Amino acid sequence: MRLAFVVQDIPLYHNLVMKHIPGADPELVLLNHYYEELDRIPLSDMTRSEINALLGKLGFYKKTQPEDDVPEEFRFSPAKDSPFKDEPAHKPSTSSVATENASSEPTAEVKHADL
């Protein structure tokens, strides 16, 4: 995987987080809304443009600038349907993954917030 992708491209993708694991081959781990693993895609042999094309094909939303807002319709991208679609819609401000996905129950534990 190319350093340019890690430094320049990852910050542009909504709902894409890099977790560095020393010694591990780079792979894209796809999770559902409940942080359950759906698939693993090896990235070692892919170029920067191939990885960007893959993310586009998978439905990840790519911003023009890292600080740009994400349109409401892409808030849960690349997931096709929100598991929260029956809840009132709200626009997240500068919340983190942990707060965006946190339950309204005060004792709920957010799993894998560092992914």
C-alpha cells in the first residue's frame, strides 16, 4: 500500500479509519453497523489508484477536503440502509466515530471505537 494513500487519501473518506498494526499486511476490514466483521480484502498488492477505485466501488464517500461536511444521504455510507432509519434524523457536528455510533443508553459500551 502506498504512503500517499495513507497520508493524503484516507482523511478524505467518510467512515474509513486506519488502524496500524506493526508487522501485519495491510487489509481493508469491512464492518457492519454493529462492528461485526463482514469481509477482509488484502491491499498489499494494490496501487493507490486501485485502492481508491475499490473504495468507490464499495460505496465509500470521498470528500474534496478533509474538513468538508458529509451530505446526510452519505452519513452511513457505504452501508446501503441505516439501522437507525426509524430514529429522527440529525446532523452530526464534529463528533467522533464513538459518539456517532453510541447508544442512547448511558451504560452502553461502544465496541471497537478505535477502528
